[in-house]
Amino acid sequence: MLTNPSHYVLLSHKFNLTQPLATLINREASYSLSSFGGIIFTTQDHTDINSLADIKNRKIAAVFEDSLGGYQAQLYLFKAEGLDLPNPKDIVFTGMPQDKVVEEVLAGRAEVGFIRSGILEHMAEENKVDLNRVKIIHAMNSPGYPYRHSTILYPEWPLVSVSNIDPQLKRDLVSTLLSMNNNRELIDKLTIGGFDLPANYSPVYELLHAIHAPPYDRVDRITLLDFLKQYSWQIIVFGAIVLALLVTTVRIKILNIKLKNEKVSTFHLLQIVKSNEEQLRSIGNNLPNGYIFQYTISTDGEHEFKFISAGVEKAHGLKAEQVLKHSALLLTQLDPQYKVLLEEAEADSARRLSDFSIELPFLHANGTNRWFQINSRPRLVNDLTVWDGVAIDITERKLADEALSLSSERLQLATRVAKIGIWDWDIVKNELVWDDSMYQLYGIQRGGFSGDYDAWIRTIHPEDKAYIDGEIQAALRGEREYSPEFRIIHPDGSCRYIKADSQTIQNSEGKPLRMIGTNMDITERKRIQEAMQRSQSALEEAQRIGHIGSWDVDMINDVLIWSDEIFRIWEIDKTQFEATFAAFLATVHPEDRDKVTLAYNQAIIDKSVYQVEHRLLFPDGRVKHIHERGEPYFDEDGRPVRFIGTSLDITERKQAETELLSYKDRLEDTVRQRTSELLLARDAAEAANKAKSIFLANMSHELRTPMNAILGFSNIMRRDPHLTEHQRENLDIVNRSGEHLLTLINDVLEVAKIEAGRLQLETTAFDLGGLVREVTEMMQLRAREKGLSLTLDQSSEFPRYIKADEARIRQIIINLINNAVKFTEQGGVTLRLGVKNNARQHILIEVEDTGPGIAPEDHQRLFEPFVQLTEGGGQRGTGLGLTITRQFVRMMGGSIAVESTPGKGSLFRVDLPLELASPADIHGPEIRTPGEVVSPIPGTPRYRILIVEDQRENQLLLRRLMTDLGFVVKIVENGRQCLDVFQEWRPDLIWMDRRMPVMDGIEATKRLRQLQDGQTVKIVAVTASAFKEQQQEMQDAGMDDFVRKPYRFNEIYECLTRQLGVQYIYTDSQPTEPDTLQLTTERLSVLPQELRNELIQALKSLEQEHIDTVIEQVLPYDLVLYKNLSKLAENFDYPSILNALQATTLQLP
């Protein structure tokens, strides 16, 4: 049983419990403690409470009456200091936890608190209390104890048992508990600090007895019967006296006669008794460690010492007169549990008149515990049971017994932990006795071993039995000590290694009687030795293979130790070589000996690494090259004592180096020649790559620049309300042709940019599900026109919101479906959407058709630029759709594959890794569609606009737009003219073409920024470049903005707003949303039927440039409608436009 100290005292008073077997070590935070105390505290605000005396009549908070650390220890402190105990009326019991006591004091509901040590520190760690607010009363300091306390420290919880428990079981339990301290994992799980040897709990007994706490809180009432029992002899004496007075007169004469006759004999008897008493007293007083006594118990229960020798004073610190006067005084030195034991033994001895023998501990008056062996024999004398006995002080023997027991337990624990067993063989009786550890070493249960020599021999490995029997016989003959190593076989078949040691005990004739010894399990050591042997063998083999040997110099004794490999390298017989440093030096090539000696000595002087290369000279003239490396070692005084190192045979390496040097010159010549050729090839490749880039830039500029003029002026002319229908149709043809040509140009440039590595992805979060829905709705129209079905098969795992390049993914899906619809004449097309391996970050897009199929040899040609497998048939396009699709997929880290059988259709599969997004990541900006620009708002300055452009058509287009806005315009044709005009005219904004003769726009901008006022002028690049990276080049040169040819008018207007803050008057300035409600029948009806049909066909073709060209034709009819259609087309919302146009066609006559 494990319980708290005060509870242990209470239970030991009621039951027959053992002394504590062990003491709990409590774990508190990072401390392991086996004791605790009590705290008396108040707050710093109570400046009038500084000592125990100040607590009188104060309001006190405590845990409960039975709390040793939280109440009883504090009361005992008052008692020990000679102060009155606190008035119970002033004490409030809060109950557990003890934190409540602290809260009562801090809240002011109590002035003083009683708690267990450690509580304040724990609450401070949890930020429940500020220790600076707390004042400790009667603070004590105990070395090694980490917590504040006011009382002495008391031991923690004891482990006890009932007295009839098997002693071996108790020892095993204590041994196990003490060994738990080494098992940190178990200790941590139990949240304790472990167990220790039993502490002294007598201070707890003393405390409880002093404050009359249970079990010392009862004072028996004296009843009439108790009174009669207690004073029976006085009553008897009183009655006898009365009776004697009555008969005295009658008998006095008779007695006088008898007295006269006996007077003489009585005198002689008194002399004998006196002599005997003197002799007995002399014996008792001369007992060195004890005393003699006569102790009586009357029939009415009266206990009395009739005699006690003077030795009681030394034994108990009490004078003999005190004990004789107060017989119970001696019993107060007994612990309550032993007092009960004494009473039971007395009663049994009195009842049976048997010998009385008991060992009891008494608390000496000086505070020490003393053990006594009390022996006596009872006899009946009238109505008294008389014990004449002797009490001998056996304290030293007890301490020796306890030390022996503890030593035995520790020995058992040590042998168990060290896996050492102890055995004792009685040779004469052939009885072999094992301790518990032996049974564990041999893996045998106690009942499974007969305990004789033959039974033990059977446990030994068959290969070791003869050897062990021989060692035993040799030890018995006295030839040598028995100290072998052997193997044993466990019952489960496993093998263990044992190291045995023993001593043989012989009689006076030299005949062996007993062997006593130990067995130790050395299995792990053996395995380590075997591993080391294997490692040594491996090391030697590695040295042999690597031609590297090791050496060790004993510098004190001048002894050189070489490994076998060094002897092989040196080609020396180890038996014919005197291993010294001088002998080694003699083997070194004479020209290298000084170098080796110098390096060796320098390493010792500098305490550094020894490293040198030298040669060995053999008698036959052969030479070997050796690389040596080592380190010296020094003693505490800095003297060199040892030098350890290695020797590596580098002869082959040296030969290889010589051969390499012979090739060096030729190799250097070859390298120089190849380097020259590579430099020429590199320059040619760089020139070709630069030429290609220049060609692409020139082609982009030369193609887009005239398209800017064609599309720009055709749009301006088409806005003229005086045009005839025939003129309008001609302009529409020009626009459509121009847009188609621009689409072809863009496709070719897109492929060129991909091949040049200049295409960049723009990753944004978007609604993939919405994109798929829009594309499929749009493609349904083209499929139905050809009588085909378009089916969507979408997995439930297919993600809706992703982060990727939305335009590229849209183009991939459109290209694949458009391609399938284009080449399929019957059946249909299926779009399948799913994920790869159930991972939503990896999507699969499949487009399957029932078309004519593709021959296997053509699968790869599909993705080559400008390749169309089907000739004729009115097919349109550049043959770049699948090429661009594959490049987009690869740029996104994915792959595209085709599966097709001629006559059975084709399946294109796209595998794309991507990043998931959430709806919150999607930001849809409000689309504003202001009306057509009429003019700048009133008050707008007449800005000076300089147009730097070498193409006259583009000059005229930009001048027309600027002058329509009321701005002052000047035009120059190159960068040089721009610099000259700028210094004279100081424009507000410059439209700067990038590519011009004499000086291009980049160089002109850089020089402008260096001129006075050149930092403030706004410069906008107008370029036909198809490369986005050139935008960074223009920004680095100092340009403020960028407009790409061919541009739309609204791009020019918006750029002026960004750079100069120009605001406009529009025909309609209300914001509109790009939904089908704006594309009403009324608004669409203003368009001619042929323009509506043309727009429908353009939408079905899915060619963005074509669609934009047709939408541009809407501008003269309705500016708001034009803006709305443009925004919807920019967002690829083709289904909304198609639905509105078809609805208008159905409603109009």
C-alpha cells in the first residue's frame, strides 16, 4: 500500500503493518523530491504580520484538518515555538485544491494561509499568482530543497504492507521499485520521480501525537469500573486497614507471641534478602548495555515496575526512581504500533506463563532510536503476574542487520542488472544452489532445475561440455583457478556466452568441499568481439586491396609496429626485421631521408599532421613511391609518446602521372585547336540565333505596321455616315481580309516565339468549370451545323477552380474540339474531363471523335508546324493549331498524346499538373462600357503631342486621332529629329515608334531622359513587336507606357488618360455589365442582317482576330453595343453573343 504519511500512521495504529519498505520520490516540475513541508504566508500588504506571534486572532485559510502539509505541520510549528494554537473559530477550510487557499488570501477574505510547499511556485508558473505579492512567515532554508517552506520537512508517501507478507516478495517488490529509477520512460508515464530507501517517519508520529490528531485524538472516559480497576489495590488496602483495625485487638496478643518467636528468624532472613538484593543490584548496574527489571501486572490490570536497575538511565535517559514512580513513563518512548505489539505479547505470556521475548524500538530522551531485546519468564505470585527479566541494547546489531539486509538487496539488484548470477556447489552432497539471477541467465524456471552437477552440465553447449568438465576437474585438483568462458543452450534453443569465476573451499587435508562462484552473461561482449574481428579482417583486406598500411610508433620505447600490408609493400619478412624508426629510415631512398626526418620532427614540434612523399630503394635498384600521413600524440606534460599513421603505395599513380605528363603537351594542343573550333561554332550559333531574333522582330514590325494603317483607316472610314452601301461592303472586305491576315501572322509569330523560348505564361485563378461550359456551349453550334453530337463526360473529381494560364487552357480545349469537329463528318465528338490517379492537382482532358482516324506513321507529324494530313476539302488555317497546343501543354509541365486507328476515329489526351484555387481567389473586375469618345471634357489643356514614326500611314492615323481631340501635333520620322524638336518645343507626350532609321525609339528615349525636362515628359512606345520581353527593354530605357500595333482607338484614349489624366465626354457614360440583358433585340436590330450573319459565322469559326474585326464594324452603328461586344469577346463569352444574335434573327421579320 502506498499512502500519505499521516494516513500511514493512522492505519498502522489500527492494523499490523510493516515498517515502511520504501519512500516515494515525487516529481514536481523539473525536481524529484522525497520530502515536503508546510507554508504560512500572507500578502505584502499586511505589514503588521511578520512573525508567528502576529497571527493570533487573524483570519486563517487552510485546506482541511487532515492535511499534513496544509494544516497539521503549521499547528505543530506553533506548538514547538511555545505559542497558543490558532482559535478554530478563526480558521476557514476551503477544501482541495490548495489553490483555493491562495485565492482566499489574495482576495482579502483571509489574512493568513496554510498550504503545502511547492503550491506557490506552481501557481506562479501558471501565471495565477505574483510571488512578489506574497510574504512567507517563519521562512526556513533547507539545503537542496527548491521550494519555500515555513516548517521542517517531512518524508513523502511510504510504501508499507501487512506483516504476514512473504519477506522474499517484499524484497523483490522493493528491488523492482528501486530499479524503476533507471527506466525513465516508465517513470515519465507514471509522472513520479521514482522510489528511494525508506525514510524516518518518527517526526510524523511526533507531530500527530503533539497536536492530538488521529489516532491520538481520543481521551477515554473513566467509568466506575475503570476507577475500581485503576485504584483496586488502594481500595483493598483501605478495606484491609479497616478489617485489620477490627481484628487487631483480638490477634495482637497472638501476634506478639509469634513475633517474639520469629523475630530472630526474620532478622536472619532480612539479612539474606538484603544480600541478594545488593547482589542483584550490582549485577544490574554493571550490565554494559542494558538493565534488569521486575515487572508486575495485577489481576485488576495494574502495571508496575517493582524493580529496575540503574542501567535504565543510560538505556532510556530516565532515572530508575522516575520509572519506579511512574511505570507508564517508559512506555511513552514506544511507538504506538509497538505498544500494541507489547501489550499483545504480555497478554499471551501471562495467559500461558510462557517465556517472554521481544525486540522493541524506544525513543531515547535525547531523541535517538534505540532497539532492545527484552527477555523474561513470568510467574504467579498471589494475584500478581511477575516478570523478572533483562533488557539488552541491540541497536548496533539491528543497524548491522539492516545494513546487511540492504547490502544483500543491493547485491541482488546489482547482480540482476549486471546479469551476474551466484552459485554454491556442495561437492560432498552434490547439491547446486542458484540465486534468482542464475535462473534468469540460464532461462530456466525454479521448478525446472534439479540442482545437481549433471543437470547443470546438460545446459552447456555440446561442443563445450568436455572442455568445461576438464576445467572443473583441474580446479578441484588445485591445478588452476576455474575461470572459463563457455556457451549454454536455453530451453528455447538460443545460445548465450557465459564467463565463470569461482573459489574452491577445501578441508584441512586439502580435499575440496565446496565451490562458490559467479556466472556472467557476456553474449553482447562476445558479439562485439566477433564484430571487431570481422572489422579487423575487413580492414586488413581493404589495406591489401588499396595498398595502404598502418603503423604505430611507441616513442618512449622506440618500438615501431607495422601492419601486414606495410611488410608486403616494403617486401620485408616480418621475422627478419627489427621494427624501429631508424630501421624504417634505412629503407628510405638516401635522397629522401632528410625530407622524411624533417617532416617527422616538424610535426612533433608544431603538433601538426605529418605528411610526406618519399621513395623506397630496393637492393635490385627498383624504386617505389610512398605517401605517408600521420599524427603525433602527447601526454599531459606535452611530451610526445606516440605517433600513428598510414603508408600508401602510390607507385602506380606516379607512373600514371608520368604517362599523363607525356600526353600533356599533345592534349593542350588538341584542346586549343578544339577550343578555337568551338568558339567559331559558338559565334556562328549566336549569330544565327541573333539573326533569327532580328528576323522575327523585323517580320513582326514589317507585317503589323501596315496592318495598323489598313485596319485603322478602314475603321475610321467606315464610321463616315455618308458612305454608300457598296463602299461599306468594300471596306468590310478590307477589314475581314486584314483581320484574317493578322490571325495568320499571329499564329506564325506564336510558333516562332515558342521556338525562341520567348513565350511567357500568365498564371491567374479562374473558374475552370465555367470555362469548359462556355467552350462546349459555343462548340455545340458548330457541331450541330455538321449534324454531329458534342458530349461532355466530366468526372465528379474534376476541379472547378484552378490557378493556370486561362487563355492558354481555353485555346487548348478549343483547338482540340475544333480540330475534331473539322475532320469528323458522322457520329460525334466527346469531351472527357477527369483527374489522374485520384489526384485533383493533375487533370486529364480527352477529346475523342468518330472521324476517319489517323495512320500510325502520321501520329507525330500531326504536331509539326504547317502540316495538314487531309488535302483539299476546303480546310482553313495554317496547320499550326496542334503545334501550338502541344507547346502550350509542355510549357505547363504536361503532355499530349494521340490514339487513333484509321476508320475508327481519334482520341487526343492532355495530362496537365496544376495548382488548385478557391472561389475567394477569383476576382472579376467590373466591366465598364463608356460610350464613344466625343471630345475631352471642357477645360482640358491643349496638350502638345509629338509623333515619332517613320511610316506615313501611321503618322496620319495618330495625327487624325490627336487632332480630333483638339491637341497640338508635330510629326518627326526618327529619333534624331525627336531630340532636336524636343529641345525647341517641349511636348507633353511623345508617341515613340520603336523601330526607325537613323535612331530607333529605344536610343532616343535614353537620350531624352538625360536632357533637361527629359525626366518629366511622357513617352509611350508604339510598336509592332510580338515579344513581351521587349516590353521590359522599353521600360528599362525609360518609356512610360506601351501600345501595340495594330491598336484600337480606345487603347489610345485610355493611354492618354493614364499618362496625362485626360477625361472625356462620351455619348453614353453609364456602366454596363457584360450579360445578355444588354444584347437586346432592339440594340442588335440596328445592325444590318448581313453584319449579324457575318458576326455569327466569325463566332463559330473561333478565330479571335476574325471576331474582333467583325465587332469593329459595329462601332459606326452603336458605340455602347460595340463596347459590350468587345468586352464579351475579350472574355471569350461567345455563347452569350451567339444566343442573343440568334434570338434577334428569329424575332425580326
